[in-house]
Amino acid sequence: MKTRLIAFTFLAAGALACNAFKHGSDTAEPSQPTVVQVDNQGFLDMTVYAARSSQRVRLGIATGNNKTNFNIPSILMSGLTPLHFVADPIGGRRASVSQEITVAPGDTVVLTIPPV
């Protein structure tokens, strides 16, 4: 009888351990998106780009006098990544380029476009 109890205990412990390993990846937190919040205080709508070295990706349009959130594509992110942002006015003449900033995956970057 004692042998059966010990065998059952080991069997139950083994099943619980296998179940924990099976669901281990399910309990990990999904990676958070990296976001740029554009606070466009100007009148003109802006096409916003994220750029890294020679690669530039269009994020979308930031409406004038409004705040807009854009996800930075994972193709631009690789650990700590130096990025700069370009705001190209629709119907305007000159794009604005931000200073370079180091961004980590999951960060939220705030980009303020002042009124002109």
C-alpha cells in the first residue's frame, strides 16, 4: 500500500511539472508595442516617419491640433535603437527632423510639433 502511495505521488508530481513546462510560454507577457505619441500643435496635418540610419518607414498622418499615437514597426527595433522622426507637412514646404533618440522596445516616445 505504501509503495502505491509513493508511486502515485511521483506520478502526480511529474504530471504537474510537465503541465507547468507546457504552459510556461503562455504565462510570459507579450511584448508591448513601441509607440510614438505625436502632439501636433500646428495647423497643418503632418506625415510622420520613423528613421534609423538609411531606413525610413511611414507611420501615418498626424492631424493638426491633435494628439495621435503610432506603433513603431518591429523591423526598425532591435534592442536599444537610435531613431529620429521626420514630420513632413501636407501642403507645406519643409519637413522637420527630430534629434536622434535611443528607444527600447515597449517605450512610449512623445514628439511635440510646435505651432508655426
